[in-house]
Amino acid sequence: MTTITETRTFDPTKLHIDQRAEIVNSGNVQEVLRKYMLVDGFDVTVDLNNSKGSYIQDSKTGKRYLDFFTYVASHPLGMNHPKLDNEEFIHEIGKVAVNKPSLSDIYTEVQAEFVSKFFNIAVPSYFKYSFFIEGGALAVENALKVAFDWKVRKNFEKGYKEEKGHQVIHFKQAFHGRSGYTMSLTNTDPTKVMYYPKFNWPRIDNPKVTFPLNDANLSEVMKAEDLAVEQIKNALAQNKDDIACIILEPIQGEGGDNHFRKEFFQKLRQLCDENEMLLIMDEVQTGIAMTGKWWAHMHYVQPDVISFGKKTQVCGILSTDRVDDIDENVFRKPSRINSTWGGNMVDMKRFTKILEIIDEENLVDNCAVQGEYLLNKIYDLINKYPDKLSNGRGLGLFCAFDCKDSELRNKVTANAMSSGLLILGSGERSMRFRPPVNITKSEIDEGMEILDKVITAL
């Protein structure tokens, strides 16, 4: 019988020594990866040299794909933008990549240039504080920590002797990440969070808009908004002084591209102001130009805190001065929130250049203009296939439509890929559009023609 000690004894013969000489080429990338990890994405190996602009080229086959996916909305300018893919910038970012300082302890010019450019180009003036970290879920986690710290200290000032202020109001069909606190918020697909321990925080029905917003749909969404507000008030009554914040994506991405009316955001703002809660907007997917403004919340109301990531390359949070209600808030007291790397310096360097390009090429406006064009093309497609498609919607390039069921949606996604278009679903039966912010009308036309042919054949 083998003892526990024997089974744990180090055996150098079991090292993958023979595998270290494995030759990797474009034809066996996924085969090699499957030996060591789950490989369940697109059957595409990105050609990092020959992929250009809105087109990703598969290095295995040479096939080119029009990209309406952009690595789940994280790649703002498409592939190899000429202002990034040039000798001067490659040399600059290469020098930055050689070393990785702990930016929470020691500082660099690259870091300072990034923060300055970020605040001067893309950050609204009402934000005062920032914090950077690697990963969108961790950005959301730190936004929650800002709120918990703020609320608990507010309660101490009110006379509480024990900690109170540890709950979060959130919404159905939300996606806020897959780590720690965020698993108590995310509820798009049970597979993502099941069997992991979670908090039982108040979850509110999401009063999403069905389009077109005619009288009947408006009446329904207003009823849904009233119900959501009633649920929030009930949660506040049942958890007196224990709700730290309300968190919501300006548009719920993975949950189904769910839009909300400005009037609903205004009600949330009012509820937060009246009940000493922070309003947090999760802009990880909606941020940076895509909606026709730098941030999607700019179409609605001013939040107290936002989380960001994806297109920003480096992730983090921004906060207004509302946290200054507390003298020793997390942005003033050392070690309350922290991270070894303080973000990623290479990502900071890349995003600094991306910011400059978006600003120089007026790409925020491009998202608004091309987004209107794309949405009209979506309407045309829905009018052509009213028995198959519905609920066209969008803000800037952040667009979507519904298929009649998930089976049709999945077939459209798969057949679009076979026809040279990368596009993702969202929610139960929606198709989401996440093209580069510098996409052109001709590229939109090409993508919509592919979808037209695919849907015709189904």
C-alpha cells in the first residue's frame, strides 16, 4: 500500500523534460496548449504579423476574418495600427518590457506620463482619484472595497460600535467578474459561479428596455423600473445602514446587451444620495469611446466610482471626491487598497499611445457616427427577417440584436465565422457587435453582408 508520504515524494523523472524541446509552429499551437490547459475558444491562431486593422489572419490557414469581436471588446484599434506597429514605438515599448517594477513602491516616467495623459484626455473632471491593477474583476473588487470602507466609517461616525455596511445592491443578468466579491454579483451563466462560496446580497430585477421604445414597450419598462425601485427600497429597509453601494453596468454586456433608460439611472442616483450609498458604474466593457463618448455613463448620470479595463489595457478605478466625506478614505490611507504591480507598465505604455491615437483621429466621434450607421444596418436586417430577428439596439458602436432563439443565434455565430466574420453572442439569444473604434463604413457593410447571407441560408 502506498503511503501519503510516498505519493508526495518529489520524483525528478516526472518532470516534462522531453517536452521542453517541443517545437511550436502555427500548425500545432492548439495541440500543444491542449496538453496543458483547456482550449475552448475560436479555432483561430492569430498571425501577429499579418493581421491588420479590422482583420485577423489565421496563421494556420491564412484565412482572414473581419473582426466584430476585438478580443471581447478589449482591442480598441484593431491589429497593428501603423502608429503602434513601427520601429520607433516597438523600440520604446520593448525597453519598457525588459523590467517590471512594483509600481506601488517605486515610480517611473512611463507610469507618470500614462496617468497624466489618461486624466487629461479621457477622464472627466469630476473624477479625483485613481487606482490601477491588472484585471477587470480586480478593478471591480477594489471599487467595492472603496464603498465598504466608506460606508463602514460613515456608520462609525453615526455611532455604530461594530462594522456595518458590507452589502451590495446589484442586478439580475449582471456580469462583474469571476473572482472574490464579484462572484456574488455575476449571474449571467451559473457555470461561472456555481459551487464557489458567495454572499447573499440583494439582487434586483433589471428593467431593461425592449426596442423600439414605442408606447407599449415604454409602459412596460416604466413598470419594471418602478418594481426595481421598490425592490431597492425594500432591501434598504431590511438592511438598515448595511448597503454600501449600488453597482450596475451602464449597458449589461454579457447579460444580453441590456440597455436602461436615463430616467432609471437618475432614480438610482437619487436613491444613493438619499441613503448614503455610493453609485458604482462598471465600465470594464463599455468604456473608452465605444458608445460615442469616452465613458458610457456620460450619457446618463455621474457615478461616484467607476471600474475600467479591457480597452484601457491596464485596469483600475476612478473615484469622485464623494469619498472625501471620510478623511482616511482608501485613497488617502496607505495599504487600504494596493497591488504589487500597480497595473502593468507595458500596458500603460501601450494605452498611452492608444489614447493619443483615439484623440488625434477623433475616434470617439467616429464611434458615434459609425455606430448610427451600424444600427441602421441592423434595423434593415431586422426588417428583412422579422420572423428571425428583433430588438435592434445600440449606443455608438455598442450594438446588438436578438435572434428568435438561442439555437438560431448559435448557428448565426458559427456560420458567420465560417464565412469570415468573428462575432459573439450575449445573453440567451442576442448577437453583440464589438468592432474596433476606428472601423469604417465599408467594413460595416462587409460584415452586415456576411450576416445577411448567413441568416438567409438558415
